[in-house]
Amino acid sequence: MRVLLVQPSSGDHLGFRHIALNEPLGLESVAACLKDHDVQIADLRLEKNFSSRLREFRPHAVGVNASFSTDIYNALDILRAAKEESPNTLTFAGGHHASLSPVDLFDPATDAIVIGEGEITTPELLDAWEGGSDLSRVEGIAYTDNEQFRLTPARRLINDLDLTPLPARELTARHRNKYFYKGFRPVSGVETARGCPYRCKFCSVWYFYNGKYRVRSPERVLRDIEATSSRDIIFTDDNFLQNVRRAESIYDLVRETGIKKRFGFQARSDTIAAHPEIIEKWKRIGLNWVLIGFESITDEELQKLNKHNTMETNEKAVEILHKYKIGIQAAFIVDPVYTADQFQKLINYVKRMRLRTCQFTVLTPLPGTQFFNEKWDELTTRNYELYDFLHAVLPTKLPLNEFYRNFCKLYRSTLLSARSVTKAVVSLPFSYSFSDLKQIKALRDLLNPKSYLKGHITLDHVAKEQKPLR
């Protein structure tokens, strides 16, 4: 079969799309398991000719990545376009949002939804469709049957991740130099583990992986690193240091082979605080930055978020990373009930801790999670395009315009003024991700309260606005 896997466009709305554009690693991983098929990947964040691609490739199956809530409407448009071009085409979706809230993709244009990991389910789905078999025999999908939405038995998680092939990065090779993360380009993602054993209230990852945590062997990780052409590598794990001994084994292999790369990963502060030696070692072989979800500046808020961490531990991790001159990507969650005083305290804290690169997001209940169900009656919008972690979808204590004015002050405290950002961006070499007009505009929008309010006006009153079914 000719199979077209699609990464939806990010649209032109406010978001982090111009600060990071990572390769569609999930699609590359699924594509690698479809060796018996003719597969292409269309990354519509970088391509604008989807209709032409459909006419030229004439796919028998079109699958779309619907991981982010903000992509749901675009994903549906893609499936509808595929059906309009050829009604006999198998159309399916997968990813985090699709798996946790499949009903949101229930549409005449959707034949099936892959729920959970797609490496085994997708080939089976294609084989069943091609052979005319009953889709009810394929585990781990939702499918349309006589205009009814049906679920098949859940598929077990892949037991041995080492058995999955390396991602089919050759299918996105033409875009390789366009994938970036902040100031690093080109960048490649390497997945060394899946899942997380923690139960943070705001997170959907542990729901997607059923609370399980599984790893790839250090040897398999090394092969993946060696297969990448990019100088910069992002380990996409939610906590790369979850198993410190394994992280040390990967370090040993990279050091022994003499690989010259720059690395970045996400880790919890408590692991860093307990094992500063692993930071020192990774620094020797190219560790450049670490993303840490600090989330809050009070123990009380951390407890409410079920973070199972403390401010003392966070600050100890900052001290260690500063000591080894590792860049800190500090992530904080802003509760919609913040007052102006709480915003200012966060700004003061960031400055005191010398956190120069911060990511501030608005606390957002994600569809398919218990938090979303708990907050159902409080949600101020059902439009998923506003579930971008930058817009408030829960009531704010401050008037909305004041909330966004204070939210922008957070970014101004670390990104300078809009004029300074423009001047700094223009001076960067071309290889840096901020060196084009779209990224400059994105940064300016990030600092402009009107950009956030505009989202509520232009997105919250369109025909797409609907109350998702549960």
C-alpha cells in the first residue's frame, strides 16, 4: 500500500511553534515499521501543498498525528481532504490526544484511531484494511462501524523497546536543516525511554503510557545517536535521568566512541540534586542544557500539582547546573488564579535564581485526563486551539486583560523588550532558529498582551467551537 503519514500544520496562532520545531519522531517511528509499504511523510508545518501531494502520491492510506489538542481541527481537515480526494482511502489518526479522547475525532472522514503506541497496531490496521478483514480484530483502535464509534480491546504496551526499528529519518531528510529547538539547528530527537512513574496532575504522558516506564538499552540508544546527522541531540524522554545507572552507561558508550555532539534533555530536579556526578560526566561529552519542570515557587503549589518535589530540591539542582555551566531551561506553570503579587514574586524568584531561559505556561486541563474531568464545569472554552498552554481556559482571578499583561511581564523578565529581542535575533547567525521574520514576530507576540486576547476573539467564536463529548 501507499501510505502517507501527516504532521498537521501548527497554524498561525500564538504558540511555541516558532521557538521549537522538532522532527515528527512519532511518525518516523511508525513509518520504520511499515517496511512492506511505500511510505511518505508530509510535514505540513513546512509544506503547503498537501492537495498536490495527495494527487501525486495517490495514497491508499492517510494517517495523521493528533498528539496535541491544538492540532485536532487541522487533523480532521486532513482526513476530510483525503476522503474527498479518494473515498476508498483508509483514514486514521493517532497520538496523545487522539488516544486519550478519541471521541473528538469521531467524524465520517475518520475510519480508525490508533490508541496508544502505533508501531505494532498501525501495520495490523493496514493489513486488515487491505485484506478486507473486520477491523474489530485489531487490538488498540477505535473505528467507525455503521456510523457507530467502537473500541477494540486495549493493546498491551510494547514489552521490549529495543525490538522497534530506528526511526525512518530518511523520510524527512529534506527538512532536516529546518528542525530546531530555540537556538539549536538542525536538531534531532532521540527517544531512550517511554513513560513516567510520576503522577503530576497537569500531565497527560503517564495517562498515555498507562503509568508505565520502559527503557531502551544503552547500546540501542548509542545506535540511534550514531544514526543522526545533526550536531544537536535532544533526548525526548520526560526524565532522561530516571534511571541514573542507565544514563551513566549511555555516557560511557558515547565517551568511548568519541561522538562529538551537543546534548539536551529533560530531568527532574530531585534526581539532579541527588546525583550531581551524572551532570558533571555528561558535561564532559557535550551536555549543553537541561529542561527542568520547576512548575512553582511554593511547596504548597507543588503539592497541589502532585509534583512530589520541593523548592529546596529545585534550588539545589539550580546550584549544581550553574556550577557546571549547564544552560537551564526552567519551566513554570502559572495558575489562572494568580494575583499581580504572585506574578511579581515569580519574576523576583527567576531573577534571584539567575534563570535566564524560562518557559511559562498557563495551567491547562488536558482532554482525557482526570484533571480535565474535574474541571469540566469550570472550562471557559471548548475550543481546542486555545489549549496551547498560553491561553487561560479556566477562569482567571484577575480580569483577563490584566492576567495576560502580567503573564507577558514574565517573559519580558527573561526575554528583554520586544525591541531588544528583534535586535538580538537579527544579529544571530543563520544557523540559529530565531533568524527569520516569523520567529521575530512570534517573540513579539509572546510579549504582547493583545496577542493573547486576540486568540479568544478570533478562535473562541468560530464555527469550530464545540463542546467535546465524553
